[in-house]
Amino acid sequence: MQFTRKNLTLGLLAIVAVLALFAVAGHPLIAPEALAGLGMIPMAMGGEVTLLEVKKVLEDQGKAFEEFKTANDALIKAKAEGKALGDLESKVSKLGEALDKFDELKTAIEDIQKKANRPQTDSEVKAAAELTAEVKSFNLMLRADFQSKGKAAPAEVDAKGYTEYKNAFFKMMTGTPMNSLSSDEQKAMSAGSDPDGGYLLPPSTVGRMVSKVYEQSTMRQLANVQTISTDKLEGIVDNGEADAGWVSELGDRNDTNTPQVGKYEIGAHEMYAQPKASQKILDDAATDVEGWLAGKVADKFARVEGAGFTTGDGVGKPRGLFAYPTAATGDDTRAWGTFEHVVTGASGTFHTNKADPLQDMIGAFKDRYLQNATWLMRREARTAVRKMKEATSDRYLWEPSLQAGQPDRLLGYPARVDQYVPAMGAGSLSLAFGDIREAYTIVDRMGIRTLRDPYTAKPYVKFYSTKRTGGGAVNFEAVKFLKFST
């Protein structure tokens, strides 16, 4: 078992004090060879202190006490014989002070050992794990940000440096000028500065934002979400298969077709949020600036993303799931890059209150896509579907959920509502069904940057935050659409 430098800081200081006192007293324990033997030189240089080294110090306390007893006995004898006492009294006094310091050192070491051996509480373990995760995430964001701009990756920030950065960041958010921060905080802020301006948000705040966005964004809950450290995600499309056939023992064996592979790319596009607050509110010590900033930015990001992931045209923004071409042809004959649609039989509405088109959608799938299939529709479409019954009975198709947190179901599959889905109209695609996680991928570029602007909208302070994200379809068999047309 070992105690690190962090755990034995107080002990080291006490040891140094004792050795300094012995040096004044001319005690033999402070000879260079004794110092090296005790391990004091490695300890002072920042190495680790073992229990054997601590034991050695405590043993020397016993030796010092023996030295004290010898000197004190000599002093008593000299007094009895009427001899000069000057040197002996001085030696006994200094050795007594040294023993006092040893007692203080022993107490300090015992306290440190108790703290080191004390089991951590659940909250301490959780806090330590969260800090470790935040530091790791912060360093990943830093490295990815610099590398994407062709710059050399900076040195990694340790837990102490990250904590100072986080504290300094929110001091600046509330209006503390950079030159009013401590030297350590100013140094820490330079570690998280973006080469193009602004500062990276601490991962804890980013996490709060992402959590809020996730709660509001239906597509984020249903799609495949990946974090990337470059400007785009690249993948392989492998939807072909090799030919095979039967042949007799001596029959000709001709070349068979080789499956072809393709490639897809999903770029990360920049979106922004710019909430503002009055300086008076920020000056209020009771204001949770981190929570306020996380909530406002998350609300804006969720709205921007919601439109992008459903109907975005792919130009400077994600290409939405509902923005791809569709055709009324099956998977075996339809070109890759086009989704399949089933028509309702009426322009802009359902043809009847029967569920034939919905049943047709389910029947058009390969079985493996039905295992995780979900309905996705606008609120108006849900209102219409709620009135539908089976074609051969009066049983309603819609099954409302009676359990909190569980979605309603349609024909046995979960049904979700998203108002960013296109509105019902002539030829609209206002309802989708399938395995959306398999069909659509969202990419998040690491890091959110925030720039504090107290100048352009006085007396308000703007917080300009940017994030890079993107999305695109990767499997055109996994989702099908209901088209409101004849």
C-alpha cells in the first residue's frame, strides 16, 4: 500500500520542519547519508512515500528520544557534580523541541492514514467518477477542435486545471473580467479557448444541454446518434449479395456476379443559439447561470434540430428523414437512395376510416426491420388514425398507453408524435413507419463553444453558442412513408 504525494502533503511539510530543526541542533540524523536513507530526497522531488519510509521516520523518533534521555542524564549528573551546564542545557532544550515536532508529525501522519483508509461515501465516489469523465471529455473536445483546424493538439488538462477552467468560465459568464481572475484561472482559461474565438463549454454543461435537447427532440430519441471528431462521418453501403448456383461434378463453372459496395457521408453543420440576459440578473449571486444557459441554449438547439432532422434540405443543414425521394415500388426493384411509400387513396387525407394503407405498410417490410419499428406522425395524423377501425371488425386500431413513460401503440407498434413532420396536404408524407435507428444517423461534432458579448445589446449580455451537428439516411429499406395522395 502506498500514499501518494497528494495524500501526504501535510506529512512532508512536517518532516521538512523536523529535519530543519535537527539541522539547527546539529543532530546526526540530518547528515546527507541519513537523509538519503530516509528517502527524503525522492519525497521532496514529488515521488511516492511508502509505509516503510514512514516507519523509518517513526523509528528515528525513538532514536531521538534515546538521544534526549542520554543528554538529559548527562545534564542531571553535571548539576549534581557542579559542572558547567551551558552546552548540555542547550542540547537538551533543542532535542526536546525536536521531540515535540516529532509528536506533531506523528499525529499528522496518523490523520492522513485515517483519511486514506476511510471508505469513500457514495456521493464522493460519484463525484470523483463524474470529474474523471468530465476531464476526459474536455480533453477529447480540445484535441478534436484543434485537429479539425489543422493545429497541433494541446497538452492534456488535468483535473485541477479543468476545475479551475470551469470555475473561471462561469465567473466570466457573470461578468468578471479576465484580468480580475487569478493567475491560475487565467492560465486555465487559455487551455479551453477556441482558436477561432470563444471558449469550450465545460462538459457538465454540455451534458445538461444534450439531455434537455434529447428530451425534446423525437428524432434524437429514435435515430442512431454518433459523436465524431472530424467534419463528417463516412460509411460503407453494402446492400448487394454474391451470386451462387448449383453445378454438376464436371459442369462448367462460370464467374458469378460480385456484390458492389457504395459510400455515404454525413457532414456536421453549424447551428447556433444566442440567448441574452440583463447584467443585473447575472450579478445576482442567487442566479444559476449554468442552469439558465443550459436551458436556453438547449431549447433553441432542439427547435433547430427538430426541423433539420425531419425536413432539412441538406444545404448547410442536415438532410431530414422526410426530405428524400420516395417511390411506390418494393425493396427488390427500387433504386437505393429512394424510400418506399404507400398511398392513402385520397389527396391530403385518408380514403376511409379503415386501416388498409397502414396494414400495407407493415406488409411491405422485411421481418428484421419490424422488431424495432415505430410510427412517427404529426398530431393531425394521430387524430385521424385514432378514429380508424379494423377492416373486418369494429375494433379500434389505436391503443392508448395507460402507463407513464410508455408511448401509445398503433397496430401493436409504438406511436410517436413530432410536429416537425410535414403537415397533411395533397401528396404530403405526414406519417412514417419503420426502424428509424437503422434508417437515420445523427452526427454530433464534439464540443459547444460560447462567446460572451456584453457590448452589442446593452444592457443585455448575449451568449453566442455554436454546435456542429448533422444527419442523413443510411438505410432506405428500414423506413416507409404514407403518402396522402391517390
